[in-house]
Amino acid sequence: MNLFGKPAKVLLLLLISGSSYAQQQNTITVHAAKDKTTISKYIYSHFAEHLGRCVYGGFYVGDTSKIPNTNGVRNDIVAALKKMKIPSLRWPGGCFADTYHWKDGIGPKDKRPALVNKWWGGVTEDNSFGTHDFLNMCELLGTDPYLAGNIGSGTVQELADWVQYVGSDNKNPMADLRRENGRDKPWSVRFWGVGNEAWGCGGNMTPEYYSNEFRKYSTFMTGDKLFRIASGANSADYHWTETLMKNIPSHLMEGVALHHYSVIEWNKKGPAVKFTDDQYFRTMKSALFMEELVTKHSAIMDKYDPQKKIALVVDEWGGWYDVEDGTNPGFLYQQNTMRDALIAGVTLNIFNNHADRVRMANLAQAINVLQAVILTDKEKMILTPTYHIMEMYNVHQDATLLPVEVSTKDYVFGNEKLPAVSVSASVDKAGVTHITLTNIDPKNAQDIDINLEGSAFKGVTGRILTSKSLQDHNTFEVPDKLKPVAFKDASVKAGKLKVKLPAISIVVLELKK
Ligand code: AHR
């Protein structure tokens, strides 16, 4: 229950529906939190698949590389991700996960088998980056690992063994094998995916069949406080979520996944940089569809789990476009523009506002693949606009959600429209209130009145990421074209906050008492 005496779900529906179209002014009310929903830091998680140059050449260059590294992991990447704050990292896939046999990636590197990466570009996978490499890298990054288990082509025993190998401190064959491979202490691995996209590349299963498989695999995964995540729906496949929630007992499952990419059409994705106004509108429409998706999947989950014990885990999201010219089509390498910054801004606001059910989300993917936060070219590295949004929004990690009511002007395109402004707000453990705002309208600035309930604020500071053109991006030649700067167009008078958001902008505000 919450300040309006309604279940959080109903409040969210009321508040979010207030953000829909046909409003002619921008008014936001930030309510004082009475129901103490925490915005899980894991909403700000990431994903690293053995795909293209995400792992090899991205995170990992090997310990003989001239690029400064720690046990083969690039030092520049570690520093950048730590600054951004990366609470969890999902690995090794994606589709790759259901072809991955973890025992191929342990022991001496020269003895590991080389295989063909069936899903991504048909390149050789030499298994030089395996379980120890990944989990040690997570320790370097200070991030909690999320391992995606193979149920498509693996076995129950294989997954049960992996859990023991990484996490058991007892005397048993798997823990002993880990010790033989040089790691005495177990790692702490809480998050486990039980397959990936079981409806597609993970085995083309029906939800009924997958539910039974999940029950079996989950039963034999033993460890302390495991968080077992079921392979979830493809976008609006509500039947998938309903079937899992109905058929899987709650003591076997801690999370249900959902995948949704902001894509125009799967066979007509359009370019990452030279996109048209129409393509921009359609991408943002697809990104904003996340609001409907999490609302409807959550409503189904509420039927079976009214106490919200099971998390909705959006473990793949982001913009997906055509690959850059001249790159391997199986590597999914794309540039990252202000459009991507706006996708990140609106999506993270949606997740924050649904934090009662969405308790983890993983942007796809961290480096050099899809909506990456970092791009590399040999020894060079650039931070993308999406990186900057993840960094600006990290103030919400583990903060208390402040519910918002929104009336927004429309961003009109042809006969269609989308809400121009999106917002979320929180108060952190030190009592500091933050508000994140986006304006997706490419032409019009937005004057916004924000009513602040509960506390008297005297001042405000802020940071903004903006640019003249949606297509603007950072390059290896001009790496800092886009970066956050101080925001001056916000002021507090008589408890009211007035903000002017430029077109194409994302802002984080910090309120001073
Ligand atoms: O992120 C790229 C791919 O998209 C993943 O491997 C798969 O799970 C999804 O279809």
C-alpha cells in the first residue's frame, strides 16, 4: 500500500497513464515516498556475451597484450565501468549461453578446446576467457556476476556442477577441481539464468515444456541464496509469462526475465547514425513501449505473486540497428548517438517507476555490441552517450523511489505522437533528492513546472547531456564531443521547481535543502 491507500501497482498505472498524450503543458508532481520502494541498483546492470568484440578485444585482450591489462582484462575499461557503477554483469550469453559448456573454459588455456561460435559470425572461440577469467574480472570491477546456464544443449548435471564449482566451500569433486585450477575460495555468485530465450535460440520450446525443464534444472541447483531467473518472454508474449507463473512453484524461482529491443522492424532496422526522422520516431515508440510491457507483465505476475516476491528481470534491452558498414554482420557492432542516450533515459525512468517489480535489468551489451556503453578500436576506447546516461542516472541506485505524476506535451510526428517528457525521482540514503528528466522532442524545448511534495528545497544543481542533432555521437577522433555539462536552467522558488529542458536532452537534478 502507499500514500493513496492503493496497491503500488494501481498507483503506478494511475501515475503513468497521466503521462500519456494530449496534454498541453508540462507539469510534474514529485510525491514524498510513503511506501519505501527501493530502486534496486541491479536495474543498472549490463550484459557481456561471447559475441563480436564484446569479450575478446572489448573486455579481454589477453595478458600478453601491449594494452595495459590485469590478467588480460583492459585496465581502461575497468576504470571506466567502475566510475559508471556497474552493479551486475550477465555472461556468457545470450544465445551463446545455450551452446556453452563451462568445462571447456577452465584449466590450462592451451588445453582448452577451440570451437566455432555458431550464433555469432562463425568465428573460432578458443575458450581463453572462461569461468575464472570472468569471475576474477567481476571482482576487479566490483560487480556481482550473473551466470547464464545452458539448458538448450546442456544437462541438469552440467549446470548443477557449475553451481558447485563456483560456489561450494565443501569437499566435493567440483570444489576440488576449482582448487586444482588455482582458486581456493569460492566466488560469490547469486544470480543464475536458467537458459536464455528458451522460446527461440535457447531451444525453441513451448512455455509449458520450458516450465517443466525449469523446475527440473532449478531443483538441482544448490547453494546459498541463489537467485534463479527463468528465461522470459519475447516482448509482448504475455502467454509466456502467464504459463511460467502458473506452472513454476515460487520456491524454485526468484526472477522471470523479459527481453525487449527498441527496433523498427527486424528485417528493416535502419542505420545507427544516418537515421531519418521517421526512423527516430519509430525507435522511440518502441523504446516507450517498455512502459506497457512492464505494466502488463507485472499485472500477470501480481495475479500469482501478489506479494511481489518474484522479480521481473529485463535482462536484455536497448536499441538494435544495422551493423556499421564493413563490419562482420554477426558481430552486431553499431555506433551510439543521442538517440541511444534518449532510449537509455526514458527506459531507466520506466524501470525506476516500476521498481516494485522490476528489480534487475541488463543493457545489451556492454562493449562493441548493440547499445554499448563503450566502443574500442585496438588500444583506443570511447565512452558513448549511453555510458554518460548510465553514469548520470547512477544516483538512483538503491535509492528510495519517489512516485511522480506527469502531464506532458506531445512530441508530434505526422499523425502520431509520443509523450515528450519522461521523469523519475528518488531520495538516496544520505537524504538527497534526485530527479532525472528527458525531452525526446527533436525540435521543441520544454518548460516544466515541478511541484515538490513533502520537503522544502532551497536550491537545485544539475547536469545535462544534449546536442544539436540526434545523430551526434562520439568518435575515436573526437571522443568527447558529447559529455555531460553543468545544467543552469533549473530554479526553485517558493517550493516550486522550474526547468527548461532543451530539445534532445537528458538532465539529472539534485535538490538542496
Ligand atoms: O544480444 C544479442 C542477442 O539478442 C542475444 O544473444 C539473444 O539473447 C537476443 O536475441
